[in-house]
Amino acid sequence: MIKISCILPVNNHLEYLNKSIESILNQTFHNFELIIIVNTKNKKIYQKIIDYKKKDKRIKVFIKKTGNLAELLNYGIHKSKGDFIARQDSDDISHEKRFELQLKWFQKKTKKNMTKVLCGTNGYAINKKGDVTGGLKFLKFSHPEIKERLIFSNCFVHSSVMLNYKFLKRRLRYNKYFTFTQDYDLWTKIVNYGETCNLKKKLVFYRILKKKRKDNKLYIQTSLAILVASNYYYYKLFKKFKKFSKSFKEEIKKLEKIEKLKMHIKVLKYIYKRNLPDNTISLKELSFYEVFKNIRNTLFLKSLIR
């Protein structure tokens, strides 16, 4: 029988943990293990998780005190016994039919007989209180649309994804270099192995917490996202990915020296210029060809009318 391993790293979010865990335990598809990776010294959080474990044998608890999110997730993957890997964050909530409907997509044959590798879902944005504040933006639903959008941005909600672990076992690892956007980096790799999709049905409640803006964090997140997008474009040109080891600033500069990538990185910087105060790019610096080529890109259009 098919089994799912759902990985849930926990560092904080004590006040949201009950609903998050229970949304997995209450799934209509029952054959799963919930792998909780504890990455906190908070005794209340740990005790809450242990109390759940005593009630439900499907919960597996592992303590990993060190490591960034990519390393925690890789540890969870290593401990997984399922045919499919599902993800959820500790402040998000899954619809009770999420696993059931995602598995149906995996089991349905495609016209091109492609192996299905990654399934995300549509969802709702919720606030601190759990109130729905709107739908999720910039998702793409078909495989061709997703492959195109990944050149510019992530189009999966990390808490909604399910991956074909049986097929991707040797390929499914997060890159610890990416302290942020590690999911986006992984999708750009996985999308080349088979079919992907986002289900249109809203099956995840994605919590957006309004925090005091930290410009440096936003700058790092955006820069790493630009590096991921540029690397994916590099793959489309040269059929291989670059490996990164130095600072993201140095790595972006290296990619900018590649003639075929130079203008694409400028487009990315123009789209996200609000988050890049030291890299402001004007429309004049973009070639007419690039402007014309991207005129139907919603992200590009949005940046034009700001």
C-alpha cells in the first residue's frame, strides 16, 4: 500500500502547532508517517509534540539542534520510509483531503506518459488569527506554465508540495548553500525529471505573519532567488547547473559575465529592484528585445506599473 512521509520541521510557532499537526493527523488518507524535526530548546513545544506522539503512532520525532532549514529537511528525507514526501510548515494548515487529492493526481496517467514528480496545490493566505485574507498569487498550474515561470520566480507553496520519493530518491536533496529559497532551487532541478503541477483546488492555508521588516534579510532572500532563477536559465542554455560555494554576490557577478545570461539577470533585478536597494536598474538598461519578450510576464508588467 502507498505510504506518505510528511516532514514538519519545528523551531517556533507554539501557538499554531496544534492546528498544524492536527490538520495532518485528520487527513482522509490515513497511511502516512508524520516526521517532526525538533530544532528548538523550547520545552513547551517539545512537550506538546511528545504528547501528540503518545496519542498517534504515525508520529516520529527526531531532534536536530543544528543546521539551516535545508539541512533539517534533508535529515527528514533521510528518515522517511514513504513512497511520497509531503511538506508542511509548523504555522500552516492542510485541508483534510490534501493527501487524497494529490495522490489521485499522481496515479492518473498523462497523455504523454510522463513520470509525475511534483504536485503542489492552490491555497488561501491566512493571518495571525487564522482569518483568510485572500488567495495565493503567482501560482501556475500546468507543467509547461510552471517550467516557464520558474525562470523568474518560485510558483509553488512549500507547505503544499508532495514529491514522488520512489522515483526521485537519488535526486531529492535540498542545497544547504541556500539559507533561503532552498525549495525554489530544488524545484528548478526536479522539474527536469518529469511532470509537475499545482492543483487548482485550495488545499493549504498559508500563514503570512506581519513582522517588522528587516531589509538585509529581504535583500539576501531576493538575491538568492535571483541566483536560483539565473542558474535555472543557465541550465536551459547549457544543460547543466552551476555549483555555488562563494558569497551570493560573487556568484551573481560570475553569472553576469556570461553574455547569454547578462540581460536575463538585468530583467530579474528590474523585477525585484524594490528589494535590491544597491542594485537599482532602470528600464533604459534593458534591451527592447527583452522588454518585448517579457511584456506578457505578469511579474515584469507589475514592475513596470509600480
